[in-house]
Amino acid sequence: MRTQHPGWTNIPRYEEETSTVRVFGLAAVLIVVGTLGTGFLPSTPFYQVLSGGIIVAGFAVGYAGLDAFEFLE
């Protein structure tokens, strides 16, 4: 007879923590890519604005990962 592991009862919480880690991982990647883009891309206004927009998007994703926005409530 199989017994259920006591930690398996918390599956929804585990999924929530996993999605939080993924959101913060995405935010970190966007911030790093945008920062590196400012150094590697040509120094024209278009590319600098693009890199800055990627950095701002990374911070926005991280802020959303904190559940700071209340979209449907």
C-alpha cells in the first residue's frame, strides 16, 4: 500500500512559489540584458531607448511579481 508524502498536500503553494521564482528570474534576465545592451549596442538614440525600455520592463515584471498590481480585484 502506498502512503502519501506529507509534503505533497501543499502542491498549490509549491506552484505559487515556482511561478514567483520564474517571474523574478525573468525580471532579472530583462534587467541584465537591457544593461548589457547599453554597452554592446550602438550608441544611437534608438538602441539606447530600446535598452532602457527593456530595463524598465524588467523592473515592471519584478514589481508585478510582488503582486503589487490588482488587475481583477
